[in-house]
Amino acid sequence: MSGQSTYVPKTSFGRWFDSRLPLMRFAHDTMLTFPTPRNLNFWYAFGAVLTVMLGIQIVTGIVLAMHYIPSGDGAFDSVENIMRDVNYGWLLRYMHSNGASMFFVAVYVHMFRGLYYGSYKAPREVLWILGVLIYLLMMATAFLGYTLPWGQMSFWGATVITNFFTAFDQIHKGLGTGIASWLWGGFGVSDATLNRFYSLHYLLPFIIAGVVGLHVWALHVPGNNNPLGIDVKGPQDTLPFHPYYTMKDAFYVALFLILYVGLVFYAPNLLGNPDNYIPANPIVTPTDIVPEWYLLPFYAMLRSIPQKLVGVIVLFGAILILAFIPWLDTSKVRSCRFRPMMKVFFWLFVVDCLVLGYCGAQSVDAAWNLGGISIGLVWVARIGTLYYFGFFFPLMPLLGLIETPKPLPASIATAVLAPAE
């Protein structure tokens, strides 16, 4: 743990218990006295937001699971039963479905903040890798959950995504088909598929919670990074986590929950697809099969590649490359505040991700008409895909070698307490 423990049991039972299972000491050192950089800003509150949202997703998911029937004949009707007949079932379902979207909003802010401030650099490499693992588990959980209502988009989304694995037949005959058949539990998407997707969707949030515990543990070994990206020099650079950051985080969590509740009560279907209110029909294919918004950038990458196997490799590579960022960035300076060139390329990267998301939401033959010239969005997505990978390699390694950073402050306290100019 970062810093020495200051916990002192006040009763004989407390001393006895602490010598055998120091649970109260762990909670005290983690949530009360943990020395935290004194300059953390708004963007650092999203860790607390994510913790709250994970709790909401697990609680609402457990209650919804009590009424859900994982079968082709009963899944859609059970969801309608939840919406219409279960007491406050509509509220639980809207909290769960919109909670997934808000969860991803928070995690994307959390990830971009980590990229901007260099929170992946030594000694926090394992912390970053665990975060990437959580993100990967979140994506899998969200996809599995999207299939459970067993509407048209659920069924065909499951069909399209699982069929991606058949591309591996080009590597070894039967490899991809074998993986797809294992996922389906048969020769196509069926009751067996729905059953195993339901089981995995129920299981993965608890695995996510376990990895989150490791993530927090890995955070508390070196301590928090900060917007300046410089190490803590002494007690003058830190504040105890409570009450300073507990109150600050609670305030921003409350603001975030107001947005979340507003979405649940006033626009619960804003981010959903209307086709999912039509029962699954394996004979009728929807005009456009589109995943949830938080997967659209990767869907755009996949769709922009004409060769199926290469597209699948690009899709998985776009996620896995995130785990190697600590070694791709060769700069000794963490924060983009002091890296003028990196700051420009970072914001171009953010715009690139938004453009890819937009391209993924449009039809395959969609185009932009600029001054009478038609530019297919598939080409825009291809350029966006090139920049996505180009940002991590070769830009990150190259910028670390050629960029001249701005001078760093002597310490956090110096920067925080400096007189205004």
C-alpha cells in the first residue's frame, strides 16, 4: 500500500480481529487515510462513478434474472412480462439497459483521461492492463446482454457476431466453424445459444467486480497519477482521501446519476433500436444490423475491411493494442499538458473515434456529399482505422523521441500553491 497504516483499533475485540483479519485496517487505509495527490480534478471522479454503476448493473441484473426465461419461445415474452406485469419491472429494465450505456460513457471518459495524463506509464503498467481487461469483459458482457431480449436485432446481432469466427477457417480448415458451433451449441443460433449467453452474461459481472478489486489494489501500490503526471515528493503534495475526495466524488457521482435518471425516466429508448421490439424471426433479416453505440467504432473498422479474416484481426487488434500502450509510448513525460505535439494528436484521436462511431451507425452504402463529390463512409472508416492504429504505432514511439516537452513543475504543491499570474 502507498503510505504507512495509521489504523489503531480502539477496543480489545477490534485488536483481536485486526490481528487475524485486518479488514477494518484495509478499509481505513484504502478509503479514509489513503494519501492522494492534492491536484486531482473532475476527470478523476469517474472511477467512483464506474464503481456505483457496476453496483447498479449487478443489483438490477440479479432481480431481472429472477423473471427472465432463457428460451427461444419464452425470452421475448418474459421481457414483456417484466415490462408490463412485474412490479416496477419497467423501471428495473430501463435502469439496466440504460445503465449499460452510462457505464460505457463513464469508462470511455476514464480511459481517455488515462491516455491524456499518461496513467499507463511506469509504475502503473499492471493497473492499465487490468483496466483493458475490464474493458474487454465489459464489451463481452454488453454483447451477451444485448442478445437476451431475443428481438430482431438481438437474434441477428448474435448471428452476425458469432459468424465472425468462421473467418478463422482461412487459417486452419474447420477452426472457425468449430468455434462458432461451440458458441451456438448447435448448427446455428438457437435455444442452446441463448442459454449459454444468459449464463455467461450473469457470470461475467462478478468476474468484472473481481478484476475491479485487483485494479483498485494495483492503484493503491504506487498511488494515483495526477494531471501534472509527476510523482509525489512528500506529504505536502497529498491529502487524505476522506473527507476531501469522498465528498468531491460523491458530488460528481450525484451529478452523473441525475443524467442517468433523466435518461431512464424521460428517454429510456433513446439509445435502443426499435427493431428489438419485434420478436426474433430467423426468416426476416433487418435492413441494417447495428450493434449498440458503444461498439460502433470497432464495428466501423470491421466493416471497412473487405477481407473477412483481416477485418476480424483488425477488430480484435484494435482492442488488444491498448494493452501495449505502456511500452509503445517512449516519452519520459506522462501528462499531455507538457507535450504540445502529443496533445494535438490525442485530440485528433478522440475525434477519430467519434467519426468511426458515426460511420458504424450508418448503412454500408452511406456517403457524404461534399460540393457534388460523393465520399463513401466506408473510405472515411478506412482512413479512421489507419489513424487509430497509427496513433499507437508509429506516432507514440516516434513522438517520444522527437518531441520537446515543456518544463515540469518541481512538485505538485509548487504548482497548486503557486500565486496566480
